[in-house]
Amino acid sequence: MDDNFRIGIIGGKGKMGNLFKNLFEKKGYSVIISDINTNLPNTELVKKSKVVLISVPMEVFSEVVKEIAPFVEDHHWLIDICSLKTEPVKIMKKYFKKGEILATHPLFGPYEKNLNGKTIALCPIRGKNVIKWFKKIMLDEGLNIVKISPKKHDEIMALVQVINHFWLILLAKIIKNSKFSLKDIVSLSTPSFLRQLHILKRFAKQDTNLYARIQLENPLGKKFRNLLCKNCKILNKAFNSEKGEEIFTEYFVIAKEIAKELEILLNQAFPDEI
């Protein structure tokens, strides 16, 4: 390993920063970190590093980029892991005039014990060396790589993240309002509902601020939330009318069509989970 090839993680004491710190160190790399409670300033970290991974909340991302930009040189490789890509990419392109840039979004949380089979989105911005290096590390860990444009990434995240989290928060509120004990709900849950409860329980360890940013800062979030609520109103009104069965059948046929396509796609993508 090249002694001069050091990885610096800004926000290295955070949960995701620590995950990448452990991953890189496992690969034999020298890693240094800066954070609120460290003695190493972000600017000094940049001076001492070849790779700079920015792992900070989206609300301070722009501030961090502006701070370190004057210290970025041609030899630097800059990587971000923000959950939205369009705005962070715009900021990095504006302020990082030197160095190679790779925008990424790990589609997993910091508590995963094994990254094999997980997915990470890559948005190459400038330079080929950084993506070649980073991609190899991710593939060696068994991750699935998806190359995508920042715009398309954020559009899809409005469904994959925004609506998924919206539904889970709504489910939790409905459970709360039902006045049923969780013990009774769990004891009488079907296998499919139990799977949803297992997903919901993951919220216990999640960062409220991060999930708020994902929900509120995606420009297309409002569109998909409105779409969900619109269809809820249509179904609710139909089920309370004489057309209930007719509308139910129409929606269920659509669900079956989607399910058939999913069966093929998921069996191809995840054969071990059949």
C-alpha cells in the first residue's frame, strides 16, 4: 500500500463515516478523520489525504465544501455519500475546480453487519481513477453497483425513500391510534404484516434529522405524497360506495401485473432469496 495514499473522512465519527472508516481500514488503507469533537480541522485533513470522503448532514454539506475547496489540488479524489445527489453534485462542481469527483449514495444504513448484496449508487462527475478505485472496493465487498445520473437518482428516490418512509411513519401512527397493544398485534400478525413490522422496527435506531431531510428536501417528494393520498381517497370513497368491488378489482389487477413483473426481476436479481 502506498504510504502517501491516505483516506480522510470528514464526519468520520458519524455512523456512516465510521462504517466507511472500518471498511477502508479492513482493506489496509490508512484513514484519518475530522469531526466536531476531533482536533484535526477539515482543511488539515484535506492537506494530509489523497481521498476525501465527505460524510456530513445535507444541511451543512455546502458549508463544508466551501471550507475545504481552496485546499483541494489536482491529485485529490473527492467523494460524497449524500442521500440526494442533484444539489450536492451542483455544489461540488461549483466549488471543486481541481481533483476528481465521485458522487455516491449507499442504499443501506450504518448498522448493516454484512454489505454483501447491498447496493450503492454511483454518479461519476469528473475523472476516471477515483471511480475505478472506489468501484473495485465496493465490488470486492459484494455490493451491487448502479451508475445513474443525479437527476434520475433523485426522481427514483422520491418513490423508493420518500414514499417508503412516509408509509412506515403513517403505519406507526395508525398503530398508535388503534389503541391495540403491540404484543397483541404481533401475536396475531400474518407473515406479510410481520415483515412490515420488522422493517418498521429499524426506525428505532435511525436518525430523525436524516430522515426529515430525505422526506422534506427531495423536490419530487410532494408529487409522490400527493399521488399516494389521491389514490387513498379514491379507494376509500369507492369502498364506502356501491362501486367498492369494481374499484377494488381494478386496483388489484394492477397490483397483480406489477407483482408478476417483480417476481421475474427479483428472482433474477436476488436468486438466493427465492
